[in-house]
Amino acid sequence: MLKNRLKSNAKKIDLFLKKYLKGQKRSLLINPMSYGVLSGGKKIRSSIILATGKLYNLKSNKLLNICGAVECIHSYSLIHDDLPCMDNDKFRRGKLSTHAKFGESSAILAGNSLLTLAFEILTEKSFNISNSSKTELVKSLACISGHTGIAGGQQLDLNYENKKKFLNQIIDMQKKKTGKLFNFCCYSVGVIAKKNLKKRRELAHLGEQIGLLFQLADD
């Protein structure tokens, strides 16, 4: 049942992203961008968003822009994570990693472009929410994507290689690298559902703990 639900959600998000990318002006980076964000994966983060939305009776089409933005951020981080200067992985999800297929420079630029595309998706005119809600989503996603979130967590991960670290240091690194994006997944639903700050923070904390558990299980 859960497996089928994940597949259904992943298909729905892929269709949204394919349509959105098709509507973009053509460039040399569209192919590596599409390859990076549409190369499989369970879209767990999007399923968390959609499942949280059900708590507040939100229809999935109200949340697709958030799902698309989150998947762009996640994919950008994976593309960069696989680079030779980082983990140097030539394969991702049973396929060549983006840099192995398109070259290192194209992969870097495609990752950067997916990062910025996420904010374009959130501010899309057709995304029918208030401008104040869009601003809140953009600010929150920017914070969790940068040096205090995903990027900072990746830097810690690189620094910790082949070193003995305390458990609290590992947990802090995993919260930044993985937990923060799950944090946003739940927090963003609170924004769309127009919940107060206390409730949004509770949702953010729940998401972060889910992300931490997910990363610990994955490791």
C-alpha cells in the first residue's frame, strides 16, 4: 500500500516537473537539469508534503509547487554531492551521475540552475497563494538550502571524513544535510494551511526529526 502510494506521488511530481521544464526557455543546461531531477528516486520528501497536507484537508494540486521546489533543491544537492571534488560518485540510482554523463562543469551549472529554479517555482504567478506566503516560503527554503542547512551539512560531512566525531556532532551534521529539508516539507504545509507560528514550528520540528530518522536508517 505504502509502496504504491509512493510510486503514485513520484509520478505526479515527475509530471509536474516535466511540464514545468518543458515551459522553460531552451538552453544547454535543460538536459542535464532534467536528467538530474527526473532520474528516478522515490520522491520521499514530496510524499511527506502531501501526507502532511492531508492533515489539513489540502488538495495535492495546492502543494505541487512546493513539491517541485523541494525536489529541485534535493536534486541540486545530489548532483553536487556526486562531484569529483566531493564524494566522486559515478553512479546515482543505478544510472550515471550527472557529471559522469554531461561533464563536471555542466553538472555544477545544472545543479546551480535547479537551485534557482526552485525559487522560480515558488514565486510562479499561477501558484495561487498570497504574496506574503510566497515570501515566507522563499525565505525558509533559502535558509535551509544554504550554509546553515544543506550546504553547511555537506561541508561538515566532507570535514568529518576519516575522523572520529562525537554522536552529537554527527547528528548536527545529519540535521543540516538532510533534516532541514524535511523540516521545510512540513513547515511549508503549515504556511499554506495558514497555521500560526507556534504550529508551523511544531511541524518544522516534526519534519526535522523524520529527516534525521530517515538519514540514520539510510546510513
